Amino acid sequence: MHVLLAFLPRPEGGTQKIPRDWAEASDWFVLFTLGTLLFLLGAFAMWAWLIWRRTTKPEPHVQLLMELENATEREKDATPRTDDTEPNSPWAKSGDWWKKADD
């Protein structure tokens, strides 16, 4: 760090006083930047809370749609397929036809 300070120009008479107007402007810049940062953090926190709230407690009409979708999926899984019970064609054989002994 001290190596880089050697390349900066130094005033002949020592350090110079910074005008108070510049100091006030730099203070306001820092305060504005911090305010913007806190506002953005608050906005993201509010957005995350809103998403969490909508996923854990959906509105009644959305909850009803989700329940109906789950019910149709359960009915679809509960009903047996017609393909498994009987073959499609009269000449088609079941998959284990070779296991059956001839009588």
C-alpha cells in the first residue's frame, strides 16, 4: 500500500484543507448510497416474504384448483389400465405365454 502512495503527487506545503462544501457533498453521497442500499434490501426482503406467503397460504381459488388437480392425479393412478388386463388384438398373446404348461 505504501508503495502506491509514492506515485501520488504531494503538495509542497503539506496537506491542503478540503473545502467544507466538498466534505458535505461527500457526506451526502455516502448517506444517499446507504439509503439506496437499505431501500433495495428492504424491497428484496418484502418480495421474498410475498413469495413465501403466496406459496404457503395460496388464495382460496388457487387452493381449490390445486386440490382438483391432485384429485384427478390420484384417480388416474387408482384406475387400472385396460392395456394391462386384456390384449388389444385377438391374436396377441400375454407376455408370459411361454411359462404356461401345455395341458
